[in-house]
Amino acid sequence: MMNLKKVGNSAMVKMYYEKDCNLDALNGKVIAIIGYGSQGHAHALNLRESGCNVIVGLRKGGKSWPVAEKDGFEVYTVAEAAKKADIVMILINDEVQAAVYKSEIAPNLEPGNALAFAHGFNIRYKQIVAPEGVDVFMAAPKGPGHTVRSQYVAGKGVPCLIAVEQDATGKAYDIALAYIAGIGGARAGILETTMDEETETDLFGEQTVLCGGVVDLMQCGFEVLVEAGYKPENAYFECIHEMKLIIDLINKGGIAAMNYSISDTAEFGEYVSGPRVLPHDEIKANMRKVLADIQDGTFAGRWIAENKNGRTFFNSKRAQLAKHEMEVVGKKLRDEMLWKNDSDLDNASN
Ligand code: NAD
Ligand code: MG
């Protein structure tokens, strides 16, 4: 048996709603949103419309700068914004956060400030170590930034995770809850976690199921049909295109709702062939190895090194995948068919 960390999480999950949040906790505070991409633009706009004092911190000459200015924000360099702010929310790419934190944010943090994140990677793997005297919290929407924005505009919200890693002021929870209410998350519900738990489960989910698992499963199905002589267009429809239809049913009403909508033949095939393709003992043993690498930092170390070494492996895999027949056929079908998908195409794995 491998050395898996035993997580003692049997306690009831704690949930918060609008009634538990008081936006007054942000009164008189300047919030600097660092980064104006998927999450950044949504947090900045939603917080401002919730009555908060928001500024934006970016790279001079970066492409987001004019966008944030056009949206009416005062835009500063990251260092200037961090200096002016009481709460610094870091919403730049996870892999550049540590360097930007060290050179531009850390020198401008004062005791009593708060440092905030939407994902725990850099805190979990100690790429960023916040000074004592500073609150550290996570406000992590469980959806892409564009949905965080569109839901807020519609009077709704995206569920969020809250975690307080360091409560230096004794007010970190109030501030974090108010922040999440400000981006609209309290309208949907806030679930309490830790940055360790969020990071480990997030990485595990995307690697084994959502991205790694699903992509490899679809690719294998596509290849088996094509190698057996079936038309790639058919293989694409059956093994890739229909994935979304099935997932939408599960998302709405669980696996039972999916089984209700598909034919009994499909459901019988699910029971007979699912475990043949994915023998649970073997699959779970493989997943545990992935989890162990996440827990002991092996995966994080590899990803940090990959970024330092110019992403050779990452870029070659991406280029190789783009040339795969399933991608080429899929593009052709999407271009030729009428079922074009108009939903947000941004990174939704968080
Ligand atoms: P993104 O790639 O959409 O945007 C990144 C922004 O950072 C851009 O404005 C870019 O110009 C800016 N930037 C990049 N390097 C910079 C630098 N060196 N200095 C200053 N600015 C720089 O990123 P995102 O998807 O919004 O992710 C931000 C954070 O939110 C990450 O921690 C991510 O894990 C988390 N998150 C993302 C999602 C999601 O669905 N996108 C969901 C939940 C949490
Ligand atoms: Mg994720």
C-alpha cells in the first residue's frame, strides 16, 4: 500500500449564505485585483457593483491594461496596486504568481492587510509564504470567470469555496465572507474548506477524471472505432460529441436522470461494459498513485520545473494533440454542422 495521506474529514461540511455575510467588513478598504483575465475581470466588476472600492494591478504594456481602463478602473502596476490596497487578490496565472509576489507584492504588504487567492496551489506548495500579521484567505468560485460575471449580472451567483489560512486580524472570516458576497457567491452558497483540501482535490479531479481521464477515454474510444475501419466522423459523434449531452443530464439530475433519458439498451451496456473498460480495482490503484504524487508534491515539483525549462514537454504534447485525427475531424464537423456551441469557452476546470 502506498503512502497516502489520511484525510480526516468526517465532520459536516459548513455552508454559508447571504445572511452570514456582511459587506460592511469591506468598508473603507481598497481591494486590488491583480490580473484582469477570466477571474480578474469578474471579481473586479462584481465587487465594484456591490459598492466596494476596487483598483486593478497589471503589467505595464500587457494586453489587459487597456481593457481594465476601458471598464473604468484605475489601473496601476502590480507593486503600486499592492501598496495602495488593504486586500490584494492574486488572479494572475498560478505559475507566475510566486515570482510576481516576491518582486512586487511582498515588499508592499503591511501588517493588517489581507492576501487572497482563488486557488490554493502556491500556498499549498509553499511557493508563496505570507508574512505573519497578514490575513490569508481563499475565495474560489467553482466556475469560470465569465460565468461568475454573467451570473452576477443576472442577479444570481456561482457557488464558492472559502478557506482562511491565516487569521492575523481576527477578522479574516468576516472579510472573506464579505468578499465572496461581493462577487455574488453568497447568493449561491459558500462551502468551507482549506487550501490544502481545495488544491489536492482540484488537481486530483482535473487530472484523473475531468481532463486527464475524460480526454484519454474519448481518445481511446475514437481510436478503437477508427482502427476497426469505422468512419472518423461517426467515431467523433459517438465517443466525443455526445459526451456533453450525457454530462448535461448528469449535471441536472444525477446518474439516474441520465439513465432515465438513455435507452435501456444503453443502460444495460453501461452495467456490463463499463467495469470491463475501467476495472475499478486497477483504475483506483492508478488514481491513488496520482493522488500520492499530488499529496507529496511530486506533481507540483514537475509542473514548476516544466515552467522553468520553457515548457518543452507541455508544448510538444499540445502540438501533438492538435494534429490528432479526433481534433481535426471534430473541427471539420463543428465548422460544417449547425450545432455550434455558443457557451463560454474558457478554462472551467477549477
Ligand atoms: P487568466 O489566464 O484568465 O488571466 C490571467 C491574468 O493575469 C491576465 O490578465 C494576464 O494579463 C495577467 N498576468 C499574467 N502574468 C502577469 C504578470 N506577470 N504580471 C501581471 N499580470 C499578469 O487566469 P484565470 O483563469 O482568471 O486564473 C486566475 C486565478 O484564478 C488562478 O489562480 C486560477 O487557478 C484561479 N481560478 C480560475 C478559474 C477559471 O475557471 N478560470 C476558476 C477558479 C479559480
Ligand atoms: Mg482546477
